[in-house]
Amino acid sequence: MKAIGTYILIKEVNEDITISGGLLLTEKDKSMFRYSCGVVESVGGDVKEIQKGDKVYYDKGQSFGMVIDGKTIMVIRERDIVLVN
């Protein structure tokens, strides 16, 4: 599987989020955040700054999911990535 153009394929990472008081957020609480985290699986030929294996945060409202070989993969465009970690 290979992304083309400015598309990027991402495998979502489910992170445990703890707020400053030590409270662990539930899935419902996490769904209120605009951004999600994932690891880049493939980048299209026109992508300039992102590489396979990068951990990124992206606008989950601009992504869509696909099931490929039994795995759920998120598809986004390079412009929807806000942070590379």
C-alpha cells in the first residue's frame, strides 16, 4: 500500500491522556479533542516534510478511515498535520 500525491496513510495511536491533576481521561473525554495522534505508514510523492515512521498529530475532522488487509488506516493530506513529534 502506497499513498500518492499529498496524501498520507496513518495508523492511529491510542494514547492514555492524563491531566495535570493526575486524572486519566475517558474515551468520551478524549473524543472532544480536535486532534489525534498516529504513526505515518506511507507518504505520497508530493509530501515534503513528513516521513514514514514519524509520530504526528493531525486534524481528525479532516481524516477518513479505510480498512486495508484487516487494519484500519487513516488517510489525510499533508496540510492537516499540525505537529511532528
